[in-house]
Amino acid sequence: MKAMRDPEGAELDHLINACELSGKTVLEIGCGEGKLTRQYARMPRKVVGIDPKITDLHTAKNDISGLSLHSHVIQAIGEKLPFPSHSFDIVIFASSL
């Protein structure tokens, strides 16, 4: 049996308490299958999730499609971001290896 990560949703609560997501452009580094991304995808103006594993990104893309027209996932690594400086208002790097 696979352990559930953050079944109470505490991670999202902490994120919401730490910063205002509404109207922001958000980058999530290490989005994996998009479990956290899916929870807050409707809040920001735009959200981009990156992860090096293409199989996880396929799952994430399927899960967030339909939630927001401004949610995207891209195969990339946090050490070499494929975006110009200052492209995002908020960058999230949580629970990632």
C-alpha cells in the first residue's frame, strides 16, 4: 500500500497562509504527478509545474487539464530553469527530492 502524502491538506493550508496566490504567476518546482498543483490550480493567474519525470508529468497534465486554462506542466529540472529571470511572482519547492 502506497502511503498518502499530506492527507489532511496541511501543505496547501501552509502555502495559502504564507502567501497570497490569487492573481499571481506561480512556478512549482518538482510538481511530480501534480497532487499539490491540482489543489491550488484555480487560485493563481497562471501556474506552471516542472518535473524531470515525463511519466509523472503526463499524470499531472491529465489531472489539471480542465481546472484552469492557465495551468501547464513542463519537463525541466530546478537546477536549470527554462524561463527568464522574474517570470514568476511565487516559486514553490516543497516536498521534492
